[in-house]
Amino acid sequence: MTEKEYLDDALSSQKFISGNYNIWAGECVLKNLRDTMLNILDDEHCIQATIFNEMSSRGWYDPQMATEQEITLLRNKLQSNNG
């Protein structure tokens, strides 16, 4: 595997891990357990951001800015789904 592939895999893994901790934190009954899960979730987001920033600095992850038209279309779609 190339370094890019390793980082891509690590970023995908962090997204998956963060998603799970988010679900688990939301389902905790005990406050101290929820706080622990939220602290872990924050740590996982920091790891994810570090990987993202490294990939971005190497030109391996280049998210595109949405156009005003794309934003308007999405906003209208979401508003119609909620109404």
C-alpha cells in the first residue's frame, strides 16, 4: 500500500469510529459515561482532523467549495423535506 492509501484508510476508519462514538454517547443513560464517551469522541475528531490536514497539505484530499446555486438547491430540498 502507498502512504496515500494508508492515510485514506485511516481517515475512513476515523469517520467510522467517530460516528459510532457519537451514537454511543447519545445513548448513554449515566452522565459520567456520556461525558467519557464525549471526551473520547472529541479525541477521535482531533485524530480525524490531523489525518485530514495531512492529506490536504499533500494535495491528496481536496474538498470542493459548493457554488451558491448548489447551496440554494440543497437548502430548498431540505426545506421541502421538513415542510
